[in-house]
Amino acid sequence: MTGLRERKKRATREALMSAALRLVLERGLDTWPAPTCPTRCPPRRTRSSAAS
């Protein structure tokens, strides 16, 4: 059994990989800048945003 932290880390990695793969398939490897990927990934909460 894995803990919540490990499951969240795995889910984040999988979301990033899926978004990157989708972008590559849509636009090709040489046509998109890497900073585009985070805009396609699900939002994540940080400690500072969770406290507000």
C-alpha cells in the first residue's frame, strides 16, 4: 500500500507525461515550446494556496 503523497506524485507525473505526449502528437516534437505543457496539465495546490 502506498501513501497519499506517493499517489499524488505519481498522478502528477502521469498528468505531465500525458500532456506532453498530447502536445507532441498534436503539434510535432519541434513545434511547441516546453513552457506550454504546464498550461495543459491539471492545476495543483501548493502549501501556500492550500492555506488561503
